[in-house]
Amino acid sequence: MRAAYAIVPLTCAIAASAGAASAPNADAILQRAFDNYRAKSSVTTVAMTIHRPTWERRLSVRAWTQGMDDALVRFTAPAADAGNATLKLGTDTWVYNPKLNQVIKLPASMLSQSWMGSDFSYNDLAKSDDLITEYTHRLIATDQTGGHTVWTIEADPKPGAPVVWGKVVLKIRDDNVFVEETFYDQDMKPARQMTADKIGLLAGRAYPVMMTMHPLDEPNQWTRIETDDGRFDVSVPGYFFTLSNLQNPRS
Amino acid sequence: MLAALAWRNLWRRPQRTLLSLLSVAIVSGLLVFILSFQDGVYGQMKETTLRIFDGYAQLQAPGFADDPTLDRAIVQPEQLAHEAEGVPGVTVAAPRVNGFAILANGPRSYAAIVVGVDPASEARISSIASTIQEGRYLTASDTNSAILGDLLAKNLGVGVGGKVTMLGSARDGSVAADVLQVAGIYHSGVPELDRTILEMPFARAQDTFQMQDAANTIALSGPSLSSVDHALPVLEALARRTGVSVRDWQDMEPAMRDVIDLKYATSMLFYASLVLVVAFIILNTLLMSVLERTREFGMLLALGMRPSQIGTMVWTELLALALIGCAIGVAIGGGVTLWLQSTGILFPIDPKLLAQFGVPSRLYPSLSLFSALAGPGALVLAIAIGGLVPFLRVLRLTPALAMRGA
């Protein structure tokens, strides 16, 4: 889901051409946006701000991705959280905690829990390409905003798809950037919304460098993701996505 | 004078009167016992279930019930617990930290509810301490010990003395990580608890979950559920003053409340039909006797008695019958109930089977003013209302026709 590639731009295996927008076909628009957002591989530095009514925390994260399924996320600051890491291989997720010096595999029942206290869940990390594979897409509106064409696409779960949302509505700009994404619950009430607050250039591509996730039932609560630095289509060594590298980083 | 007449009339046919009395007495005695028994069983069921973990009531941080996050915290919980213990009807109050974490042992990991408890007061509220199967319960001197349910222990593949790794989110969003040593394994008999709950020392839970000087809930207990229920208004006032909320047993165990309500509703149907049947039997008997006595009533009318006086006399006979019968029934039924209340009734059913429903194998009826008087009261009322039928019939009598027996 969107939340995931906010943090971890996972690569899409089917690398469709990231050419200019021509025919407004919903599947193609979404695919191009994904391809822009994720590449074959990526290394990004992200600042995550978690805002709560009573406190706010700012975490620094370094993330590596390879292909569609593999991701490693390592927290670098603050000191209390530095060293904690999450590794995703296929559908399995492990966490490493430096205090315990242990790797723990997450049970399936925990995947819907908050990831590091943020408004993202482990599922957001683990099921990143659900939106393409588990939903059907339909272009419902085309608007002009600030010199860009913005497409609104409604994604409805395929029958029997193992997803939690009733539907997802996405706004995508003609330069293949996600502008807004609203998740509706099974009662078709908007449950949470991610907005691109700032779109800039990152390693030569238009990119939502600042995004905020708002749970809509908690007014004074949000998580903001700012991507400070990113490299795409770089080669990440294979050992990176292993349990031993999760516990004992080689780099 | 009418009452004396009615009384004398009753004993003109002693056999019929005694039989009527007997049926009223048996039914009202039965009602007293059944109602007391039902109250007693449900009371025990509630207490047994609540004693496992919930406590008879809880003080909670506002909103914790709907959204049980660490952020919903009670500050200075020890002080509030101390105040709650001062409320008459409440004898023990135990603050708890309720965290959520992954427990892991090697490659095995399971989600669990991690509860920080004060061992001494917790043992007086929750029966988990007394269902330890292996090892021991927590003690005040424990620092890194934990107890967990047998199903959770089995899932994790950990035994007494083994180590469990815990990883969750602390109150401030940071990582809550700890390693605990298993001191004991409990078997509460409730799979949801045995599979999910780990208890650890309160202070360490506060430390691990960044809950300094805070707790999420305070579990309360007392000599009985009703004593805590009676203390609820005072607890409400205390809660309002300190900005927390009170949850009573019905709020904590809504499913149990619904089941009990449903059972009461269905048994009420049964009681009502019992009362109706007996009332009709008695009325039938009386109507017969009124018909038999038509000539006698004609004579009384001819002597100058007004129809309403005769009607009242008949109605008084009926009421006397009902009241005396019920009094006997309440006395005998209440006596038997009181006796069984002290000895208990042992059911020859597998105790394990009963335990699934939170029912012990020895059951105690519970006699109360309500259970003693509700059934018989309803019976008297039904007979008194039904007695209007013969009363109205007598009103229609005229001396000449009645004397001819028409």
C-alpha cells in the first residue's frame, strides 16, 4: 500500500515504460506512478515525524530496497531508537532490536500493528504492491491544477482479495507523482489519508519529498515522511537482505 | 364479620381447601427455590468469571475501553488505588500496566498482552495466581520474572526458568524491549487468557513501556460482586473527581450479561406459565364452589345481605387461600433454600465441563427478598385478579332465582 512506498520505494518487477502520459488509462497511470516512485532498487534517507496529541518524535531512517519484495529499513536516530531495523523478505517480516541483540520474526497477527509507533503498520511495509495486484482501477476524474493534469483513480478490491480497505482513491499528477491517497474502510468511510505536501526533484525525478499520513478518526495525529536523499536503480549487494546483515550490519 | 364468615366457609370443605392450599404452597415454594437457585448460579458464574482476571470492577483511563493504548494512562495510580481501597465495599485495588508486545523464544514469536502487576494485590483480585501449574506466581521481590498462560508457553516452547524476549511499543512511541525469565505457568481454563496474557512485575513494566508513575487500569475487588456493585456510586464520584472512568462487570463482560439476561427472560416465561396454571386451578375450584353454593347465596340475599358483600366474602376466601398457601410455600421453600445455601448442591457433572462455563461443581442458591417474594407475590396477584370472575358472577345473583339454584 501507499504507506509502504512512502518509506520504501520498492521496485516493480514489471518495469513498464515511464514515458510521458498519453492515453488516460487508469492501469497505466497507476503503473507509471509506481515505477516513478519505486525503481529496480533504491537507497533512501528518510526523516519520519510522528505527531501525537501529547508528544512528537522525529526518527531518521535509512532504507534499501531490491526488486519488489525485499526491503531493509534501519533507524539511525534518535539514540534510543538507533539500530532498530526491519527486514522484509517476500511476505516475511523480521525486526532487530539492538538492546536485545535479537532478531524476531513478526507473527502474522502483529502485522496490522503500528510500525515503530507511527501511523503506518507493518502491513504497509509488507504488502506494498497490493494496490496494483489486488485492486481494479478506474479513472473517475481528470482535473487541471497548477499546470499539471491530475487524474483521480478509484481502486476497488478484486473479489475475495485479502485486503483491509473498502476502496482506495488516488490522485496522480501527469509527471507520475502521487498527490493524494485516501483509504476507505469496509463501510466506505474515509479512514486515513496520505497527502504529498511537497513535490520536488529527487535524483532527477519528480518525487513527493514530503508526505503526511493522517488517520482521519484521530484529528491531532499524523506521521510525516520526508525523503532527504535518494538513489535509484543502484546495485545493492545481495547480502544486504539477509538475517545476518539485519543483526550485524556489514556496511 | 365477612372475614370470619369467609374463614368458616373455607373449612366447610377441608379436603378441597387443603388441596388448594397445597398446590399454592408447592408452587410458591418451588418458585422461591428456583429463583434463588438461578440467582445463586448466575452470581457464582459472574464472580468466578470476573475473579479470573477482570476484577469486580475497574477504574480505567478515559477512552481506554475503546482504544486500549498505553497513552491512555492514569497518573499516580498508587494514590488512586489507595483511595479506591478506602471506599466501603472495595477491599483491594491493583494498578496494572497493559502493554501489547511480541513475545519471542528463538524462532517462535507470538503476539501477547503484557500486564504489569503488583503481585500481592493482584493475587487478591485475580485467580490466575492460584492456577499456577508449574513454578510459582510473581513475588514482590521479582524483577525480571514473568508468568504466562500454558497455551502461550506451549506456543513459545518455553518452560519455567526459560527466557522470553519481549518487543513492543512504549508509551512515547519508542521501542519497548525486554528479556524476562519465566517463573510460572498458569492455566486459568479460559483459552483467550491462557493464550495471550503474560504478567510481569509492575515497576519493570512501567520502566519498559515508559509508563513512569502511570498505569492504564486499576482492578477492584471486594468481599462479593454485590458489595462492589453497591460501591459503584461512590467509585463514580471518585472517578469524576480524578478524571478516570469506572467500568462495572456488565461493561467489561457484555456477553455474559447478555447471556444471563436472556436466561432470565426465558425462565420468566416458564415461571409465568406456572403461576397462570396454578391460578386457573384455584379459580376453577372456587368457581365450582360458587356454583354449588348458589342456593346458599340466594338464602343470604333473601336474609338481606347485599350481593357485593357476598362477592367480597367469596373474594376474601380466595385471597386467604392464596396468602396462607404462599406463606407456607415461602416458609418451606425459603427454609430448604437456606439449608441448601449453607451446604451447597453437588452436581454429578464433570467439573471440567462446568468450569468452561465458569460454574463450580458445587452450587449454592442465593435467597434474597426478591427471590423469596417475587414468585409467590405474582401468584397472589394472579389469584386476586382472577378472583374478580366469581365476584362479578355473585353480583348478578337475584334471591329468587338463586334460591331455585339457577
